[in-house]
Amino acid sequence: MADSCRDQTRANRANQSTKQAPEDSLVAGLIAHHPASFASLHRAYRPRLLSVLASFLKNPEDVADVYQETILQVYRGIDRYEGRSSLWYWVRGIAVKQAMLRLRQQQRRGEVGLDYVDASRALGGVEYLRVENGPSALAERACLTARLEQAMERLTPEHRSVVLLRDVLGFTSKETAQMLGIQATAARVRLHRARLALRLSLDGMLDGTEQQAR
């Protein structure tokens, strides 16, 4: 039994080393600014990065612009990558920060708020808004989605960001805190307040709808 456990441990370590080797090679090439390494990064990460950015940004042109800015920031900052996390996690963090920077710029310019939010995914963070699947629920879900979008627009940029990171993109509290540049405790407090503000806004909309129906 002990021999079997040791063999399994060796096998796991071998698998981890096999997976780590290509990433180490890629990182080395990126640090050396080899064009082929950045081409490999583009092929490997582009679909996932675009998906992350699309969760924040409605306009496809903004998504493309921020993607290019993300790759540029990777090029400029790869020397600061310390290997404490996976390369994907590090690059994804840069993408999220660039997306939030673009959102803040749009907010200051008074551009469209958060109707780009994929509300059907964000519903998971607001339990009482869950709707059963089925044709009869489509109209109700569309109504709730519209209300959620309106409620998200009313949140401050700080509250919108933490809701997007935790409830839409599914990052952990620790990951969210790192991306926002705050302590994990502060991130949890901010998320609690953001969810409370979101629920209060939604409650107000639902109460208003009920009063109009009477």
C-alpha cells in the first residue's frame, strides 16, 4: 500500500513537471522578447482573454482594444512575473485591470453603463432572482435580466467591479482582492455592500412594479 502511494506521488510530480516545462519555456521566451513566444501566447490565451474582457465590455471594439493593451502590458511587464502563480493567472489579472481601467474611463465620460453585463450569469449572485428553465419562464427571465442591468448601472464603479469579478467571472475572494489592489477582508466587505446595494435597488424596482399593477 505504501509503495503504491509513493508511486502515485512520483507520478503526480512527473505530470506537474511535464505541464510546467512548456510554461517555463514560454516564460523564458517572453522575457527574451522572442516574437515566436508572443505568437504562442496569443494562440493559447486569446480565446479565454476575449471571453474575460467581453464580460466587462459591451463594445467588440473595446474588447479588441483592451486585448491589445493587455498583450502590450505583458510585453512591457514580463520581467516582473515572479512565477508565484501560473502565467495564465498573471496575464488574466492584467486583462481584468485593463478592462476596469477602460470602464472607469467610460464612466468619467458618461458613456453607457453596465447594460453589457451578461445578466443571465450574474443572476447566480442574487439567489432570489433564480428562474426555472422552460418556455414559460423566458418572459420572466427577460424582465428580471433587464431589472438587474438597471440595478447594476446604479452601483458605484468599485461595487460594479467586485460584483463582476466575484459573481460574473467567478474569481475567489483572494483573486478579486489581488486584482483590485486591496486586502481580502476589504474585498469581502465591499462585495457584501455591493450585493446589499444591488438587492435594495432590485427590491425597489419590484415594489414599484407591484404598486403599478394594483
